[in-house]
Amino acid sequence: MNYSSTELAFAHSLKGIARNNELKSRILESSDISPLLSSAAKRFMAGIDQKPALTIAEALNQRGYSTNIEYIGENTTSTTECERVVHEFERLIHTSAQQQLQTYISLDLSHIGLSINTQLALKHLKILAKQAHNHGMKIFVGMEEMAKTDAVLEVFHKAAAEFPNLVITLQAQLMRSTADLQALHSIDCSLRIVKGAFQEAANVALPRSKKLNSHYLNLIQIAQEQGKSVSIATHDQVLIQDVTRLGYLHHPQAELELLFGVRPEAGLQARQTDIPVRIYLPYGEEWYLYLCHRIAEHPPNIYTAFIDVIEGQPSPIEGY
């Protein structure tokens, strides 16, 4: 997907300020700005609480989509808070199972202990992996900033040795991802391939380009040659056309994963051609960073956000 130089510069700046905690605090404390931005975030999130996420997941299931629900958050630095987050995920797993939803669970390791130490993250991941396994669910482990990649993979390797229902996310923008994928060859696990939304140094990450797209396609090819299930996560129409043309999406262990609220027409089109589609459906209090990432990832989303602020929200599953 091609963007203008202005759009690319805007995305670069937005990625930079997204993690400015001082600015974030000022925005969230503003009685004028915060309500407007939180309104814009509603297009891409299922709300603050678990209940609306489950309601939307059920509606999407009824339309032929599976889902991937996440209680979003990261960089939790209190053990007590990590335990609260784990409890929320436990409740999400059990309630989803009780309601017989066609859903998996997604999480970031820094939300459940990685920012404290790897042992705590591993302990909590194993607890959740076991509970998910008992209900026939997979857990998608998100990939975070480059600085955390080694720690994320360390925890994942150890947990996946016991629990085959774990899925690791690899970012095609990182040059190291091919080697990381090769290191997973002997592990019984699934993969999610994304382009990557983090601002990383030029010596470790590829910019948006044909080279990045080629790296993305190569990762899928290697993963499928390894016999792994692959969640192909992209909204890039050129990439979707490429993975369809190459037969990657028609592989029996492949699916297209799309973010909730982003290009629902792409999901509808894929589903109508018998391609399995999974919708990533986040909820939680950490809407600010998520909104920044969605706009930085696809700058025209800023127009949609302003329309939502001015005219109000459409039905959450409109277009699906």
C-alpha cells in the first residue's frame, strides 16, 4: 500500500509521540481532548469492559468470522497488577468457552509480567495456556518492541515446549525474523505474521517497501514449509492479492487475520471466497496507544476517526 511522503512523515511522528508518557497523561487528563479521542477509538476497539467484546465476538461468529480477543495493555510493573490482568484473562477464557464462542485469546507478555522478569511472565503464560488448552483455545503471544524481542522469544520457547496451543507473532519489518522463524522449526507451535507497527532503528528494521512485502511473503512460505499453522495478519490489499495468488491463503492451515474496524470489506470479500477470516478484537482501558498505532499504521484512518468524532459511531459490525 503506497502512502504519500506527508502521510509517511505523519505516521513516523505519531509512532514517536505515542509512547511519550508525559503527553499521554496530559491528553488523558484533558476533559476536552480525551473524550474526543476515546470516541474515535471505539471504531477499533470493543470498549473498556469484557462484556461488549463478547457480544461483538458472538455477532461476528454468527456472520462466519472467528475472533481473537485481547484485554489490551503492556509494560505492567506491579506483581499485583499482573495478577489482576491474569485473572481477567482467565475470566475471558472461561466465559468465551461457556458461551461457545469461536475465539482465541491474544496477549502481550509485558502485560502479564515480562516488564518485571521473564520468570513471572513464563509462570503466567503457562497458567493461561493450560486453561486455554482445556477449552480447545489457542493463545496468541504478541511481539513487542525490538528491545523486548529476545525476552519474548525466550519465554515463548519455554512455554511452547509444554503447550502446543501457543502462537507467536513475528514482525516482517525486523530483519532478524527469518532467523527467529528458523529457530522455531522444531517447536510445535503456530505463527502470526504481521508487518510490525513499532518505530525501530533503520539498521534493524525494514521501511514500508517492496522489500518488506517480499520479506513478509518469504516468512509465510518458510512457515508453511515447516508445516505450521499461519495467521496472515495484514490489511494491505497488495499483500492480500499476493498471498491469494501464491496460494498461501488457501493452505489448509492458514487464515487471514484482520483488525476490528479496519477495512471490514476485505474480510467480507475473503470470507465470500471461502478464506477463513479471524477478527482481532481488543478491549480495555489502554485505548490511547492502540488508537495511535492504528492511525500510524494506516494514516487515512485519521479521516475515519474525525468522521466518527463529528458524526458518531456506526454499528460496531457494520460492513462485516
